[in-house]
Amino acid sequence: MKVVVHVDGGSRGNPGPAAVAAVATTPEGGELADRNAYIGETTNNVAEYRALMLGLELARELGASEVEVVNDSELVARQIGGEYKVKQAHLKPLHAEASAALREFDAWAVRSVRREQNERADELVNEALDARGR
């Protein structure tokens, strides 16, 4: 079964209060599940990687054997795809963790889109931050 997971991570300030979100859908766009969480103080890039991990966890829970991750972080998408090197030391363990998690699926893809095309995940990030009064 293939699941498409729209993920987003963000912080208010960089670093600052941060949250992550994932919205799992069928390939046709029918929503299966969503999840968000406040993750404390961190940077935007760390939040984007943590959002990727949240999305993969959600896809696994739904029984996906294939996953397509959609995010609005070109950096994360290109680092995972091998187009960009991971230069920041604090991102290397997150990149390794995400890469290992992706290998658990029979097939996977990660692509970036404009923020407007990732609206529901972005809304959930803001909900988590607003709920914490951040």
C-alpha cells in the first residue's frame, strides 16, 4: 500500500519554539490520518527533519509499504535525495536516522513543493505552536 505524507516543521525564531506535523493521504488525496506535536526550542531545519520522521512513523502505523514524502523544505528533500551534502554537524544524525527509516519501505520518494501546496501540514504546525502559547 502506498501512502503520501505531507510533512512540515517550523520554528518561530531560528532557533525558537518549534512544532512538527504530518498528514497522510492516499495517492488520490483522501486523508487517512494526521498528527502534530510541539517539539521544544530548535531550528527550522531540525524541525523539518523531525517532521519527516513523524510522517514516516505515521506511514508505518498505517501499514504502508511505499511512501511518498512531500515537504516544503528543499534543503531536506535534496539532502535526503543525495543532491546536497549534509554539512551541518547537528543535522548529520537526523539525516542518518531519516535515511535508515526510509530504507524500511519497499519504495520511497521525497520531494519539495511550495508552501502553498503543503497548506494542511503548515496549519497543523501553527496549531501546535498556538496551543503552547508560542
